[in-house]
Amino acid sequence: MAQTVTECLAAGSDSVTLINDINTNGSSSEYIPEGLTQADINAIVQRNVDHLEIILAYEPVDSDDDTPNVKGAADSKKTTHVAAVTTGKAYIAAN
């Protein structure tokens, strides 16, 4: 059985949480092991931004493809994911 848009977005919810927590708490985030440099933290944020961008780009390539159309889904379904990408990029730019 193919995944749904909701299931695909759920797979990115941990990335949303991580990005938002790091943006709020910086190196004190519960998602950041002690002793990491800012470059290391930025790399973690970037990997999670990349993960979300991949999920948000999912779409079938043709009518036989059962890939969920996350890219074409209603914006209201993707709001938190799109916002986390924006937040993550801004965090990296600022740090």
C-alpha cells in the first residue's frame, strides 16, 4: 500500500520539531549533544532542512506512479513543514 501525503508529512515531523527547538534554544537544545561547534549545529539543521525539502517535493512522475503528491497538496497540510524550512535556513544564515 502506498503512503499518503499525511504519512509522508508525519515522517518529517521530527525534523520540524528539531529545527524549531534548535532555533529557540540554540546549543542548549535537547537535540544537540554537548560539545558541538556552531558549524556542527548548523550541519544538523541543514540535514533536517534537506530532509523536509525532499519530502515537500514528493510528487508522482506519471499516472502509474503511486508516490503521494505532497508537492501538490493543500498548503494548509504543509504549513509547519514549510515554516520549519524557512526557520532552519534563517537560523543557519544567522549563525
